[in-house]
Amino acid sequence: MATAAAAAALVLAGCGPSQPQQQPTTSPGTDSASPAPTATDPASPSGSATPDATTAPSSSAAGSPALCKAAGLSAATDATGGGAAGSVYMKLMLTNKGSEPCLLRGYPGVSLVANATGAPIGAPATRDNTAPAVDVVLAPGKSGTAVLRYTQAKNYMECKVADAAGYRIYPPEDKASLFLAKPTTACTNADITLLSVGAFQPS
């Protein structure tokens, strides 16, 4: 009897509920459903391509002459252009006094000044677009010309007259200037324009 009771107890124990198995735990923030963005993500600024600097166009052709600078030029005028309606037309000539060719491109800056180092008097010259701008290559000793018009100051009743010793001339694209002695009458009024100048042309 004792043996039978012990066997029955063992059978009942085998039919009892099983122990739950331990589940693995996950740490927050490691969910693989949200992958980190990569450097090539098109929405990211770092994913955009950077242009190759060597593909930028060159500003001037290789081997072309350098722009003419004031230090390598001399200035003169030729008044054979005559005058009309109170204006005098002159040829402004810039001559290459260096040993290498140089390039004149576009319009000079021209103002009337009290002396060689003085400030401009009145308004600077406006641009006359009658002749198109062209590249003018000056060999040593050669000149380019631009038409310069001076309107008589006495044409303007409101002109505040001042004596000018000559012209300050800036070659195209140059911050340095030349002084051309040519005494004349200027207007100090900034709203009165006495000068106009065209683009340089070959002589």
C-alpha cells in the first residue's frame, strides 16, 4: 500500500503546471525599425555634391595680354574733332609706353580736377554708347582712342563756375589714374554733367 501511494504522488507531481520560461528583455532606444540616416540621404545637406573647383570658367583666355594700367600709359587729347552746339569733341588717346602689349577694354573714367592731385570737380563723364565696346590690343608705342565731349560751362545759367587744371583719367578696370593738364572751366554742381566719353577704339 505504501509503495502504491508513493507512486501515485509522483504521477500527480508530473502533471502540475510548468514553470514559465524567462523572456529576454530589450533596452529602450534600440528598436531596429528606425535606422539612423546615412550621409547620402538626399534630405541631408551633407549628401549634396560639391562642384569641382577646376570646372569654373576662366575669366580670360590663357596667353592674352594683360589689361592696360595707368602706370604703363600716357594720355593726350586731339581737338581736331571740332565742336557743335556749345560742345567741343576731342579724341582721348591712351598710349602704351611699356615694352609688352596690353589690352584696353571698354570705357575710361574721366573727371575735371583742380590740380594733379585734387578731388574731382562736379559730375564725372557719362558714357556715350554710340560706338560699341571692343577689345583694343596696344602694342608698345600704340594708342587707343575714345571720343571725349566737353560742354561749355557757360551753357548752364545755374552753373557754379570753378577753374579746372585738367582731366583725371582712369583706364578701364583700373583704380589708378592719369592726370592730363588742360585748363578749362568746370561746374561744381553735381547735377550738371559737362563731360561724356565713348568706348575705346583702335587708332
